Amino acid sequence: MDTELKATLSVKGQISLPAEVRRRLGLSQGSVVRFQLSEDGVRLLPALVDVRSLKGRVAKPAKPVSLQDMASTIAERRARLAQK
């Protein structure tokens, strides 16, 4: 079932996105959105994340991981998936 939501355009050309739209797009204060224009209309999309904005959000491993360790782990996981 489709849901229709409305927003009113202000004198400055601004709108407030309904809460359900913000939730579905994963938007919060300061989020950037994209508008995709086509002949059929306009789509509202979340902006692509700049990888640099992720700096510091992932914990560093307790010890350095070698390429050999990574390759070994990948091979083990692929083998487990192949068994399923």
C-alpha cells in the first residue's frame, strides 16, 4: 500500500520533511539529501556518505592484521558458506 504525505513550502522555498520520510531515508539533523530529476518526476534520496566522515567510527583492531590473515579468514568463511 502506498502512503501519501504532504509538506508545505515556506516563503523561503523550504519544506520540513515528514518524520516517516526522515526515518525511511535514515536522515537526522545535518543530513544531506539528493534530488534525482527525471521525466517522470523527482526522487528524494539520501546523500552518498563521504568515506572521510567515517573516520574514528570504527575501532582499531587490537593487533595489526596481515593480508595473509585476511585472506585466510575470507577463505574460511567462503568454505563455511559453501557447506550450507
